[in-house]
Amino acid sequence: MSDNQPPQSAQSPDGVPEWSIPEVGRPRTALGRWLRGGGSLDQPRDEGRSHPWYRVIWLTGVDYFSSLAYQPGIALIAAGALAPPATLILVAVTLGGALPVYTEVARRSYAGQGSIAMLEHLLSGWAAKIFVLVLLGFAATDFVITMTLSAADAARHAMENPYLGRYVAHSHMLFTIALLLLLALVFLIGLREAIEAATVIAIPYLLLNLIVLLAGAVHIARHPEVVTGWRLSLTGRGDWTALFIASALIFPKLALGLSGFETGVSVMPLISGGKRDPGQAVPLERIRATRTMLTMAALIMGAFLLLSSVVTTLLIPQDAYRAGGPASGRAIAYLAHRLLGDGFGSVYDLSTIAILWFAGASAMAGLINLVPRYLPRFGMAPEWVVYRRPLVLVLLVIDLVVTLAFHANVEAQGSAYATGVLALILSAALAVAIALSRESRASSSHGRTTAALSLCFWGITALFTYTLIANMIERPAGVVISAIFILVTLTVSAMSRVRRATELRVSGLTFADQSSAALWPSLLGEQVNLVPLHATTSAFRARKAAEIRAHYRVTEPLAFLHVKLLDNRSEFIAPLRVRVTREGENFVIDVAGAIAIANTIAYLSELIDPIGIFLGLTGRNLMHQSLRYLLLGEGEIGLVVYAILVRYWDWIDKGPRRPILYLTGA
């Protein structure tokens, strides 16, 4: 791109012009153009194509409902005969804890941002950024393991099928990798009509599960001795109080049954709000529809979990569901073949493989929408992260590494999955509790009611804190895996922030008033020399002007630049507010809203195109100054402005006309 393209101007809502530098950095190779050809992910979603909640439910359901493929088997291994009461506690926690939390998240995050965005807004500064990065590490654990675990479990169902098994019996790893490659290929091409595909996959899957479980219930009714045997096994464990305590202690191992709520909130923009919502600041109808969808999903899943836990516990012998047994990780599929024959069982297996694969697609969609929402805005990811195709390729590599590291073992990945799920739910509960606490202090009319509600959610937060800690203690591998994801996220983010620190980091410019806008053209196109100053007094400016004219051959007007930084220096990019005034033959430019002084000077220099720029050097310790620049936006301004401009000029292939840079003493 040549340097003769002028800055772009537009009108702000209040009629004051806005200015910005044109987009630069177009890809120069065919590969670069293809990678960016998949579209940018940082653009707002098109909410024009909305759907009723009873259609969108299947999109979140492919993630939520697909856990029926492995959850009953995991419950059997973890709880044995106690699986039904432990599952009952799981359902109670779902309906009394997770569901109320996410209905509150939906009320405050109706654009689909989720609980992570809530916490970012409730906190501030670097603490908010670090907290969000840690949560993104847990979210990455959740979504990545969803993809790898679902693909591995789909491969297991194919291996155990009497017809498919003969072809893939010894190719579990290859089959898993093939499913992940297919998943990436679909997203590289572009996933369209996801709701229709989810509906076609999820509804038949639930119907097939219902048929199998009803067949199991009929078998139990015809053979009451299995109920007697189960009661005898429970009798040896103590009375009902002892059984409840034991089940409560086992419940955290069943936490996979809580997955899916974060996805339910993220699809909110796809839900139709009816005729009342257009033009409304808060889409109340959409919020109500989302709450209905979340409630129905939780009720459907709760009913299936309870029924499946009873049927599988009573009908599957211990040697079948233990690790390595024919029912391990596929309890309902095992019953489908045993009760209804291999023909029906094969149909069930194919449906299970389809929904598990699409659950991976749901997780991939969640990540490619979550990561660009935060990391590029924080400056903590490379620029290409906002493009779909390169991000999908990176996620594919991560999926393959995780699959190879776990040897495509479902049980081995379950602990990491549960840790990610519980961490996200805990963050949502914490966000809601903090929000309600602040609302109770701010409200005079409903303060007591909101305070009582806040206390309830602090109790829910404590419950999920216990669940997460218990899960970590019981299955520490999940903590290790999540810690690796978090460490990688923090490391890559820090490296990217340092690397991208010399970008312009300004989203645009608006003027404080019409007089500033009227004076602005007098500065443009080699009409002034730019002089950034830290002092704001007219006496200091007069002394500096006399000094410059005494030592340099400068006859043109001087434009003195004062930059006021934001209090929150953790932001990576921000708009500027500019006031321009006349001071004799010179100009004074006051800039507010900056996040880094050097970047702001460089940005304004490119807009103004001055004859020269006078930059002062402090001569202080460069390491100390570098840290001040990275964390506070200050530091050795002169050298950093030079580095930013040189990088920017090289990026846009700027021609020979460049402003003269004067590096002077402090």
C-alpha cells in the first residue's frame, strides 16, 4: 500500500468529524490471501437470521446431550451401585445451581459474551486481564478436550460395533485423528446452516436413547430380581443418611453432566426475541426465550441422566462397565445391542458417532468465537488470530497433540474436561454473585431482595468451589492439564503483548469541539513541526519554542502535543479525543484517552505528516524504562516513537518522504 493515501475522515453521531488511518498490511502471498479469505472473526455477528428457542436448543444440545454417550459409563465406574443417588444430586445441582446462575448470566450478557465478559467488566486493570486469561485457559481446556474426547469416544463406538469393528478394530487412533481432520476441514470450508444440522442430529439421537432406556425399564419390570439385587448392594453401605453422604462425596466425579451451559449463553444472538425487542436497549423477549431454552435443556438432560443411571446400574454387570469392558464408556450403546439387537444397536452407534462429532464442531465454533473476542483486543495474540482459517489450523494442531498425548483415551481426558467445565461454571456463579452484591448496594428500593438473592448465589459459588476442589483432589491430572493450558495462554499472551507493543494502538480520533475540527486541516501535510511535551504550561511551551528556534533551522509553526493517559493502562487499543487551540503562530494539541504516549505520538504523526518531530531522551535505565512502557505506557518515549514509526513505515511500504526525527536531551 502506498503512502499517498490520505487519512480517512467520517462524521461522529454528534456531528464532529472522526479521523483514522486506513487499513494496512494486506497479504502479499497466495497462502496469506487464502488464510485471510475465510473471513474475520472480530466483526459483529449478523443477528438478522434469528430462530425460535426450540430450534436453537438443539445447537447447544449437541454439546450438552452428547454426554449421554459416556456419562452413564463414567457414573458406573465412579459410583457403582450409588450411581442413581449420585446422579440425583447432580441433577439437583444442575437445576438448583447451574441453571439459576446461567439464567442470570443471560440477563446480563444478552449479546452472547458469557460469564468471562461479565467478570472482565466487574473487574478492572491488569487484574481483570490476568483473570480473563486464566479463565480462557480453563475454557480452552473445556473446548479442546470436548473435541478430542468426543472424537475418541466416537472412535470407540465404531470399534465396538459388530459391523464397523472389523474395519477399524485396530485403528482407534487413526479413526480419532480422521474425525478431527474432518472437523477442521469443515471449518476451513465454512460451517453453514449449523442449526439445521444440529436439529437433524440431536432429535434422532434423543429418540434412540429414549427407546433404549424404555426397553431397559421394561426389562427391569419383567425381572424384578435386578432391583432386589441392587437394594441388597445398597444395604451393605449403611442407611439412607450414609448413602446420601457417600453420594454427595462421589457427585464431583460426575461433573461432566454439567457441561453445555456456557454454550447455551453463547448462542443467544441466534435466538429470536419476537416483535417487542427491535429498538429496545435490553432485549427482554430474547432473554426470556433464552431462559426457557436453558430450562428445557436442563430438564431434558436431567430426565435422561436419571433414567439412564437407573437402567444402566441395574442391567449392566460390573465386569462389563469396568475399564476395558464392553460397556466401558458406552453404557447405553451396550444396552442397545443387548436389548434390541445389533441392527438397532448399529443405528444407535451411527447416531452417537454423529452427535459426538458435531459436539466437537460446537466446541470448535465456541473457541473460534471466544479467542478473537479477547486476546487480539488485549494485544495478547498475533494479528492473524482474528481470521478463521489460521485459527482453525492452530486448534487442529493442538487437538492432534492432545489426542496423541492421551492415546485417544476417553477416561484419561475426563478429568481435564470436568476441571474445565467446573471452572467455567464457578466463574459464572462468582460473576453473578459479585454483580448482585453491587446491585444491592446501589439499589434503594430493591436492596434487601437483591442482597438476599446475592447471598443465595454466594452459596452456589461455595458449592461449585467445593465441587471443583474435590474434583481436583480426586483427579489431579485435570489440574495439571488445565495448568498447562493456562501457562501456555499466559506465556503466548505475554510474548504477543511485547511483540505488538510497537503497533499504533489507536482505533480512531474524534475532536472535542467544532473549533478543533476547523483548526485540524491547518496542521496537515508538512505545515508544522510536532513537539511532544510532558509539561502543559504556556511558559514551558514558550521556553521550548525559543530553544528549538535557537538550535535548529525551524521557521514553520510548532504543534505542541500533550498526551493524557487513561487510568487503565492494561487496555491495548483505544480511541483518542483531541482538542486543538491556537497559541500565537503555534498550535497546542491536547489528547485524552491514550493508553501509551509513544504510540499516540506516532499515530498523530502519521495523521498530521509533520515536517519534523522533536523527541526528548531521558537517558535513564533502558530496562526500567521498557517495563514502564509495557505496563504504564510511559518510559523512553523518543526511542519508542522511532521504533514504532520505522516498523509502521516498513509495514505500509512508505515512500522516501518521512518526517525528520530530532532526538534531543530532556
